[in-house]
Amino acid sequence: MHLRLRPLTVLLILTLVLALTVLLGIRLGAVSLSNGQLWDLITGSPSKTSSILLQIRLPRVVLGLLAGMSLAAAGVVWQGILRNPLADPYLIGISSGGALGAAIAIFFGGLFPWISSAVPLFALLGSLGAVALVYFLAASGGKLTIERLILCGVAVSSFFSALLSLMVVAHSDSLAGLYFWMMGGLSGRTWTDIGLALPYQIVGFFIVLYHLRSLNILQLGEEAARGLGVSTKETIAMLSLGATLLAASTVANCGMIGFIGLVIPHIVRRLVGSDLRIVLPLSAILGAAVLVAADLVSRTCWAPSEIPVGIITALLGAPFFLYLVYRR
């Protein structure tokens, strides 16, 4: 049974939830923030605690917001393009390509020091390269179809995962740091990391929002969409580019954080229906709140130790995914 609410009501509720999670994310941690310290942070009064929070905790919360929004929005787009409610942003090789790119950067970082600081860039290039290869293979037969896109995505993802496994087996010592990146996390990120990912996310959101109406029409089927004046091939290509930029920039910065792009769109659709013009922005808000909350759990429940946030999202998302499989 689906609970239907007015979109404005859901928007207000999710906005309040997001504001609460951001406040808790800034305030709580290995060292909790008092009301006075929080006020100093808001007013910009200089103090040792506020400077640490501005350079360590606040970038982490902001990155969680951007990553959650990007993954949830990319999930809405891919589920819409593939017309498959069990699709997610990693279906066509974004995660395996990013992991392979990161592994290459980590491995060659011992030989060329400048490469060791370019892991996010190599991961981004790996993700974009994987998606480009999937589209090239899917369109090589002259007609790009959803079925060919999925099959090529699965094949390329498996191939890149196999290459990654070979590298790990052959160079396990030099690739030890890759395990932490693959589990996903927001720790250690700075404003510089956010600045590097933000342009790709802005472009990705612009492309997706510009073609959102066409994506909504695509849910009627490609033939019906063409009858309504939508250039399906161009629309699918542009939406895929936008969603790939959103997911790939997140993978490059945060590693592989799963289930946000799969679960969040489902929750929102159960609340407000299937109009993607409403589902996408609400999913972005909820995705941001969920990821910031998951990161808060990862760094407080076992303090001073920390669990990668990708493990938390998997623990929350996997049961929901199994529920979807059972229901469908």
C-alpha cells in the first residue's frame, strides 16, 4: 500500500529533516560542539575549535550533501531511462570504471608522485571512459536500445572488475589503500576536493533538469515519446551524460557509496507518485539528508574509530533492495 502525500507537504518535511541532519552533522562527532561554539561558528568568531570545524567537519557535511543529492538524482534518471525500478547509477560501469581508474592512480603513484594526488581525477576519467565504452558498444549495431545498453553495461562492468581483481592480486601491497576507497567514505576530504567535483555536478544537474520533462515523457515508451515530439536518441544521450557526471564525480571524490541511487527514488515515488519532475528534486533532498545522517552514524557510533559510510548505506539499503525483489 502506497502512502500518497501532497508534494508541498513532502517538500516541507524533507527540508526540515535535511536541516536537522545538517545541524547534527556539524554539531556531533568525535568532539561534540557546544551551543557557544556553534554560535561562534555561525558568527565567524575566531577560535581554535571553529577553525577545526570549518576545515574538517563542515567540508565533510557539505560533501555529504552534494554526494547524496547527486547519487539520488542520478538514480532517478537511470531508472527513468532504463524504465527499470531496480536500476541504479552503477549499472553501466560507473563504479567499476572509477575503481579501475583509482587503482591505476594508486599503483603508479609510487613511480610518479604527482599521480598519487590525482586519484579522484583518474577515478572520474575511469567512470566516464566506462560509460563511453558502453554507449559505443550498445550503439554499434546501428540502433541504441535499452536492452543493449543494459547488457553492454553489465559486460563492461564485469570486464573492468576482472581487470581490477587482477591488479589487486598482482600488486596487493601497493594497492592496500584501494580497499578503503572502494568501501566509500567522506573522511579526509577538504574544500579543494569539493571544488574539484562541484563543476561536474553543476553541469550534470543543469543537463538533467533541462531534459527532465522529456524524461517524464519517455516513461510512456519510446514510440509514444517520439509521437509527442521528443527526440529519444538525443534525449537519452544527454540525460545519460548528465547522470554520469553526477555519479562519476561522486565516485571520484567519495568512493563507491551504494544503494542511495537505488533506494531513495523508490521511497519518494511511494510518497508522491511517479511524476519525475517532482520525484527528482525531492529525491535529491532526501538523498542528501540520508547520506549526511549515515555519515554521522559512521563517525559517532564507534568513536573514536570510524566505519566507512558505504558500509552503513549498504546495511540500510540491502534489506530494502531485497524487499523490492520480493515484491516484484
